[in-house]
Amino acid sequence: MSKTVAFYTLGCKLNFSETSTIGRNLSEHGYQKVDFHAGADVYVINTCSVTDHADKKCKKIVKEALRHNPNAFVSIIGCYAQLKPQEIAKIEGVDLVLGAAEKFNIQEYIGNGKKKEIAEVKEGKIKEVLEYHSSYSMGDRTRTFLKVQDGCDYFCSFCTIPLARGSSRSDTIANVVKQAQEIVAQGSKEIVLTGVNTGDFGAGTQENFFQLLQALDKVNGLERLRISSIEPNLLTDEIIEFAAQSKTIVPHFHIPLQSGSDELLKSMRRKYDTDLYTSRIQKIKSLMPHCCIGVDVIIGYPGETDELFLETYNYLNELPISYLHVFTYSERANTTANKLPGKVLLRKRNERSKMLHILSDKKRNHFYEEQIGKTFPVLWEAENDADTMYGFTSNYVKVKTAYEPSLVNEIMEMELTHIDEDRLVKGKLFAFSA
């Protein structure tokens, strides 16, 4: 009988794309994928290490897996596994820890899947991780996450990702297009491009991210192309202008900021200042007034005084953005920021986080209200809640309607009419009658 395998993914869209690909590889080697709660023979936990919280959650998930099957073979992969393999090996119940390169050959390390007295650790030096592994998610969501780039050469002062994933490297345009065609052939309507530093695609080659977008825009049958995240210094005018006239690229950008203080941006070793960031937002809004713009921001970074935090708050408050992803700074070993003076009290970090979450709600509500009375195409998700189903407009407004199975993975025009008590948008569907 074939062994069963279950997965749990922490972190970013990139991790989801890789988990899905590893799952397909294991299926080809005779494993049957089952739900996490089904008591699988093998558990694969793909970890993140952006914050301290992600590290702690890994331990909790290991315990949960063993609760469903005390004899399960537990393997840990991902960023945390590359950064702290020996620490993970000490977690009770862990059998295998694989680093950045080894995770793609997991079937070779699982062996007979019998639990081990001491966890086996396989991880190489991150400087030696040079190979690029293509990945995309399939079957887990209506949207498909397509990895186009991995690693990062930026070495921002607060970030461990270059230590966990290595130097920047990319797929080729030809292979990405081939994968996009495969994805479309399997019925997916939307592709989300993902990577550690997506806009750095093609670095060191004769190709670049703008050329990739041009090529993907021509893929027959691809209805939506979304960029998961792109650094402001890599979001060029030609990319914005191309997106504005494209019928495939959706009007939605997620652009990391991290701080609205130029002083802190310099300390963080970011490759832009607020003037450049503002110019990107203005350019987008001038060509796509209805465009959704998401922003990453870090609070509590060393040296962030009350005055510098308010500088960030006021800057964000004035920008025509749509929502925030707020990260509370956490000390990470082997980073420059960890050695800086001016540590911010945890109490203050929590207060500032709460303020920015409130601001994010305000921004999202305002953006949603601006869309009322307009008509947008909505891609309906497979997930539903009782008698309700959800979807996203092209410009990333979350909408809901009465559950109708035939709508799943369909794109329908919808007039947005009002915002309900859950702060979600409802409206009138066109070309469909129950």
C-alpha cells in the first residue's frame, strides 16, 4: 500500500508554490496526499523564518501532527530549516530536517518512513545553493502561485532571507511561459507571480522582469496575471505603463515600504527613499485610479523613536494606498539590525502595530467605498462559508454572494452595490441567474 503524506505551509506565497510542487513529486513516487488531520504516515512542514513567531509555530505544528499520528515520520523543510537545523532537530518527534537545496529531493531522504531516534539533518552551506528549482501551486486554490525567482542579494539589515534562500537566481522566460501554459491548460484562471525578490527576475542574464510580463501577457487562455510583490526601485515606469494597458495584468500592486522615515530606510539598507516611493504611487494612480495598492511596513525597528514612527504614520495616512501588511520587528540572529542601539520596548511595538492596523482598516474601507457603483470582473473561489461564497475583483476587492457551485473558478461581471456588516462588498451579478 502507498504511504500517505500531509503538508503544512507557513509563510509566503513562494512557500505555497514549493509545497505544492514537492507534493506532486511525492505523488509521482507513490505517496497519497491526505488532509493534515487524517493521521498521515508522513508529515512535511514547510517553514518560514521572517519573524520569531513563525519559528515558534513550527514546534506547535509538529505536536499537532504527532497528535493525529504518534508514529508519523515528521520532516521539516524551508527557511527555518536552513537557518537553524540543529535547533529543529532537537524538537521531540522530528525525524528529518532538510535545507534549501535538499528539500526538492525529499523522497530520497524519507526512505522507509520509519521514525528515527535522532533526527537526520541534511543542509548545505547557503553560498553553495545556486541551482534554481521551478515551482507552482495547483489544486490548493483557485489562483495559482507561480514561482519565477528565488533568493535575494539585497541584505536589508533586518532580514534573514538571503541566509535562508541564498543569492538571487531566476527561471527563464521560456520555461515560465511553458509553465503558465500548463497551468492554463489545467483550468486555472489567474496566475500570481511570486519570488523572494520578484522584480529582480533575470538578474545577471539578458532577460528582465518587464520582458517576462510582456511574454506572459501573450499566453492564450490566461485571463489574469497578478504580481505578488515588487520592490519600489524595481517597479519601473515601463512596467506600470504596460500594466495599465494590459488586458491580463490586473490593477493591483503590493509594494513594500517598511518605513516612512528616510532615516530608518537608510539604516535598513533599503534601495529607495520616500520621494521615489511616492512617485511610484502617483504614477500608478494617474494611470489606474481604481488600482489597489498594498504596502508592507515594519514597526519597532531599532532607533524608531515616537517622532520617527509618527513620520511613518503620517506618510502612510496621506498616501492613496488600499491596505497595509504590518510586521512587528523581531530580533533575528546574524542580522545587522540586531546589533543596533535604540531597541524599542515591546509595549511600544504593540501600540504602534495596533495604530497601523486601525489605519489599514480605514484605508481598506475607504478604497472599498470608492469602488461602490462600479462593475468589475470577479473570480469566485472554491472556499465557501455555509451558504456564502467569496471572490476577488481584478483590483482585489473581496466580495461575497450566495453560494452557487457553478460559479467556482468562474469570472463573472459584478456591479458592486454596497458594503455589508462584515465590511465585505456585495452586488449584482451579470450573465448569471440562480
